[in-house]
Amino acid sequence: MQPDANAVASAMSQRFRPALMAFFVRRIHNHSEAEDLTQEVLLRVAQRGAAIDATRPDAYVFQIAANLLRDRGRRLKVRAAYQASLGPADAALVEDRNPDRVLQAKQALATVLAALKQLPDRTRTIFILFRLEGMKQREIADLLGVSARTVEQHVVRASVHLRDRLGSEP
């Protein structure tokens, strides 16, 4: 955004944030979701800055808000229908993916990948084939032309390395 666009976005935020928060909280009764939806509206307004009808910005802003609520309702309805179609055992397997969990998972994955990259190539390959691909040590030994004992040593070496780098957390 340009300096003028930043000023416009800031002015729109000051003008509409309280009204948008009230609009969303009144309808969904969840302050954090209302904040997220308000941010989304303000982001969309900032992206379309010049395209907004300057004579009726309120109508434009609240039309975006209404559309976001409608989209949220559709998503919740689809999610509820899907979970209802599952049996009780299957429903327990459906994971809620909120932004915090997604961020934590990405950070954990990056940490594991960094630890794996520190391993020698052969050790990393053997470990991935054994732990991630589910191959038996004998199959890996035949594939790479080494003994099963060598494969076992590489797996142990990689496991110890990862335990040292990542701690004993599961």
C-alpha cells in the first residue's frame, strides 16, 4: 500500500472497527471470531480502496461484513453436516484446525525437518524409509545393498539425534 492508502485504511479502521465489532458480536457471540471477521472486512476494504463508492462507504463495508457472515454460516453448516454423517468413532477423528494449531504444527514440522537435514544423507534416507515410509529394515538393506545391522545402526543413530535435538516430547 502507498502512504495515502495507509492513511485511508487507518481512517476506515478507526471509523468502522467499533461498528463492525458490534455487528459481528451481536450475531455470533464470540469476541475473537468477531475480531477476525472485522480484520477480514478491513483488509478487503483496504485492498479495494479506490473501488469503494466514496458517497456510501458504509453500505459497501457492511455488505462485505454480511457476505463474510453468510460464508461463515455456510462453512459451519457444511462442517456440521459432515460431522453428522460420521459415526461417533469417526467424528472423534475430525480435527479442529484453528490458526494457532496450524502455526504450531508448521513450526514443529520445520524443527523436525531442520533436525533431519543435520543427519548424513544415508542415515536420513534410511530413517525416512523406515519411519515414514514404513519399510522393514530387511527391505531397506536389500534396496541399498547393506546389511540389516547397518540399517538398524542408522535408524538408532537418527533416533538418538532427533531425541537430542527435539527433546523427549512426543
